[in-house]
Amino acid sequence: MDHVPTLLLATDLSASAGPATEEAFRLARRLGAGLLVLSAIDPGAMRLPNGRYRRRVDQERELREAAARPLVDRGRALGVTVSLLVWEGDPGESIVEVARAEGPEMVIVGSRARGVMGRFGIGSVSDHVVRHAPCPVLVVRSDAPLAEDPLAEDSIA
């Protein structure tokens, strides 16, 4: 039985994660790889200044699962097997933990420049993943132009 490679796409499922998602689908299609989509819920980031929470973790999980359904459908249309994992915890640590447990060939993560300091490096989550992941990590900037795939017969958008 042949080994099917797996790529791990770590995403918050926001619009700014689009370039990393596009690159993950492009690579998965080109390599014949499965795509494991990980979205980590950071309960601490959901806390409001008054100590209350924006919503419960189970509500956030439902929102993430609903937001990821189109990715599964898109994968099906492209012939890419897509699996979803919604994790609870610090995003950087969660991505590294899942990479250790699942053994993907590569982690794909987005990075957004944040303010003046953001122009001099990558974000804290992607930086943590680059330093600690047990496999290669591809960091895709949210403002980076999308690569054209010369092998693609049609757009994957």
C-alpha cells in the first residue's frame, strides 16, 4: 500500500488566511496529498476586557466547523481529501502538537504583518511553528501574490 502524503494547513479560517489556503490546495493537488485543516481555538483570545467571553468554546467550535465545510467540498471537487481538526489551546503550541501527532510532510501557515514590527519578521504563531515543528514549515504571507500553477488546467478558486 502506497503512503499518501499529508499536508497540515493551520488556519483561523479568516479572509486573511486565503493565500495560505490557496497554496495548501495548490500543493496538495500537485503532490497528490491529503490536506489536514487545523483551526485552533484560543480561549484566552475570546475573553473580553470585562472578563466575560464573546461566546462559549462550543459555539466557536461550531462556527469553525461551519466555516471549514466549504474547504471539504472544494477538496472533493479537486480530488483532494480534506480532513478537519478543531483544537483548543494556544495556536502555536497546538499546531506543533498536531504536527508531532499526525506526522505531516509539511505545515502550511499564514502570517500577517502587524504594525511596524510586523514588517521585520513573521507573526508570533508562525514564528513558534517554524522554530518547533518536527517537519518543514511553509509560511505564506497574507499580502503575498498567489503562485500560478503551470500544471493546473483550471483555477482552484
